[in-house]
Amino acid sequence: MTPPEPGGGRLVLNLMHFARVLRAAGLPVGPGRVLQAVEAVEALGLDSRRDFYWALHAVFVNRHDQTEVFDQAFHLFWRNPDLLKRMMGMMLPTVREELRPDQKDMSRRVAEALRDKDAPEPPPPEEKEELRVELDAALTVSEREQLQGKDFETMSTEELAEARRLIARMALPVAEVTTRRHRPDQQGPRIDPRATLRRMMRTGDLADLARRRVRTRPPPLVLLCDISGSMTRYSRMLLHFMHAVTNDRDRVHSFVFGTRLTNITRHLRQRDVDEALDSVAAAVQDWSGGTRIGTALHEFNRVWARRVLGQGAVMLLITDGLDRDAGEGLAMEAERLHKSCRRLVWLNPLLRWDGFAPKSSGIRALLPHVDDFRPVHNLNSLGDLARALDRPSRRRAEGMRRWLREAA
């Protein structure tokens, strides 16, 4: 690629800088992608900003979860790159990590990518003695503990990478359930007459009584994850979680849904997480669209329930409960799903807000038919889920009573 001539256009140079911004934001962009971007722009021209956007999108984006980062970086960078770098360098240190649900904030990954690393940090403001003491106490907490409690939505690129590594090592123990089979155990509570007779026939004399115990094993685990537009910022990390669970144990079945239901169990069986997510991205057609929870549950109950919910399966339903069909038919399908599994756990990222209330019709339709209602927005919530599932199954957990009263 030849450098721009003096007095000529700076498009090629800006494309190179834009590729650096995307790489800093976590997208796998190399020199080959830059050359492809230049060829694509030369082929389409600059007559339409829309064509320019989709040409770069086709080159730089190869997975669905990269679309949001690319979109924000594109609309910010191609206004005034130098001005935005200086602005983001001034704004980033003062960005708050507590985001309101109705606030449209820029992705922190894009903000860090656009930040001018050579710009000097603004001087710290003068603080009162009480504030300095509070900050000193906060700094005594380890980075690992701070990362555990940070919302996935507010994590930087490095923090997301570290969170993925922690999720990859995460185990999800589920309390074992009894089966109809037995195993030999000399301390077992039951006598095994067949084994006792076989001993007597081998020796031709009286033998000690053989004993047995009921065999236990973890139940099947079924994960049903919402990938609609309202769940976009969390579905990426939750897919990493589903991949870790799928490769940690047997009898795990994974599904995703937006406007339709897709079985991704076979794709998540691949050991490499990047290959697995690329395979999922190619198989799923309804990313970031609407949400039809009732339709998805109806298809699951009709096609898959008898195949995967046998032997006392535990079901994890991951959705925010915001239904495009206003909960039509959802209560009946949720009731049927609840009766088909041993335990139905609803994981909702909206529970991270202290002021959350079950006002949506979809949420009110689902609540009476689940056994547990838990948040899923950071590493701590995933750890709490693992501890809850490791306890014996219990219908209608204590925490559900409050939500059922509010929904009523």
C-alpha cells in the first residue's frame, strides 16, 4: 500500500487508523483486512455513506457479537478522528461505571480504543479528607474481586478477556439425583440377593451378604438463551458461559432464540471457543432481532422437550422477559415447560437494577412458573448460580415469594 501523496487524499491513511481503532477495541484486524478494505472502497467508491459503511462492515466484521463495537467505532471515527481522540481522552477518566437502564452509553471498549494514549491525564481535583480515605480503602480490594462484581456491560477490552478466561475455568456443579440403578457397596443399606447367590454358587458354601446402594448422577442440563436485541450486550459473555458448561460435563443441551429457536449443542461441543462461536454465528439467523418467547417455548415443548428433558433435567432460561408478542400464549407454554423438568431457573440481567419491578406482561406471565429467579450480569452472579444449583432441588425458592407478590 503506497503512502498518500502530498496534498492528496488521506482516505488510505484514515482506513489504516480506523483498523487500529478496531483492533484496540478487540476485533481481529490485521494488515490483510486493511488491504481488503482499500480494495472494497475503491470498487464501490464514496458516493454513498451507506455503501461505505457496509463495505467496511463486510471486511472487518466476521462474527455477530462484533457488530455493535464496529457500528459505534464507525460513526464516531468517521466524523473527526483527531477531534474524537482528544475528546475521548478527556471524557474517559470521568465516565461512571454505574449505567442507567434508559441511558444510551458508548461502549467502553470503543472509548478506550479512541482514546489518545499520548494525551496527558487531567490533574486530579482537590478532594476532601473523607473522600481520600474512602478511595484508599477501595484500593485495598484486589483487581480480581473488583472484576468479579463488575457488570459485563461496563467492562473494558482487557477486563472482558480476563472474564472470558475465568468463565472458561468455571465449573457448574448440579446436585446429583437418584436413579433406578444400584451400585455394589458393602456399607449400603440394601441387600443384593443376586450378588449373594452368585457368591454362594462360586464357593459352594454360605457367604456374606452382598449389599448395594442407589446410584446417583448429575441430571441433564438444558440452557435456553435469548439473543434478541435487548440481550445483545450480555449474550456474548453468556455464550462463553454456555461453551464452558457444555465442555465441562456430559448431557448438556444448548438452545438460543430470538424470533425462532436454534439448537446449538453440536456447535458448542468444539473445544476451541472461537471456532465454536464462529460456528454458532453461522448457524443462527435471528441475531439482535425481536423476541418471541412464547413462540420459542412452544417449539421447544413440541419438538425438543421429550428428547432433552428426561431423567429429571434442570432448565436454565436466560432472558430479560421482554416479549414482542406481549406475553401471548407464554403462560401456557411456561407452565408446560415447568411440568416437564425437575427445576426451572430463570436468569434475568435486568435484576441488576435495584429498582427492578415485574411490570412487563412477559415477565408477569413467566414468574408463576419458575422455581428460582436470579440475576446474570457479572461473574459473581454466575458463581451464585453455581452454588444454588449445587444444593438439592427445591421447588419455589424463598426468593420467589417476593417476586410473585409483586407480579400479583
